[in-house]
Amino acid sequence: MSGKPVRIAVVFEPGKKARPVWFELNRRQHKVAETTYHWKDAVGNTPLFHYAVTDGEALYELVFNPIDQSWTLKGIQTD
């Protein structure tokens, strides 16, 4: 899977899905205003958790790989 590694803050609450709070892109912190959608898929035996989030300006696809505990930015959609 290709993507740009990102630094991210995530809240894990018992009984709920992980919730991204903010992430850094190009040395700028983006506060997550809303998670619009989330889904799971896999590449081979590696499960991947996708989060479509917005900061109010653009839509971002963030992907979590639980095997290596990494987050990547897979895509950006702007108006």
C-alpha cells in the first residue's frame, strides 16, 4: 500500500472504534472535525483500517496498519 506516513493523535475508547483527533501534514496540524466514514480491508494477511476524515476544508483518507502500528495518508479530496 502506498501512502505518506503521518503523525496522528487517536482516541481509543472501550467498546468504540478508534477516533482520529488530529494529524500532521507538511508540518501543519489538521484537527479532525468529523469522521465521515470508516471501513476495513486487507492487503494479503495485513488488515487495514481506513478513515475518511475532514478538517472542514478537505477530505482525507487515513489508513491504520495494526501490524506495524503505522498511519498513512492515502488521499486528499478538495473542492
